Amino acid sequence: MQHCSTLQYVRAHSGWTPHELDALDFQKTVKAIEYCVRERVADVQVVLKFGPDQEFDIVLPVRTPSLAANRARLNAA
């Protein structure tokens, strides 16, 4: 999980880190996305790493629903 603006990673224990080796390894993409929704983390992307070279990395933006959008949907129901 990487912040889009700062390019820092979610740290394994808490906060953010510029070092990918200190980043939290979610093991599965769905767990990373669930973390974003649960913790209301915005402006992030999931980075899939396939070895030491960045050549094969895959970056997936995560779009979490905003609180305002959630409230609007609840009020409309």
C-alpha cells in the first residue's frame, strides 16, 4: 500500500515509511483494499511487487468511497 502523493508505504507496525522493506505485506490484494476501506485511507495505491526490479511492478489505484457519499446513500434509502 503506497500513498499516491508521498509515495510512502503503510508501515508494518503503524504510520508510513519511505522504505518498501518496512512496508506492511498484505499477502493478498483484497486484504489491502479491505484495510483501506476499514481504516478510511484515501489517496493510495496497491503496489504488486514481482521481484527486486521495478520493471514488473503493477500499480492499482484504490478508490474508497468518501464519507459524504456514504451519508448521501444512507439518506436516500
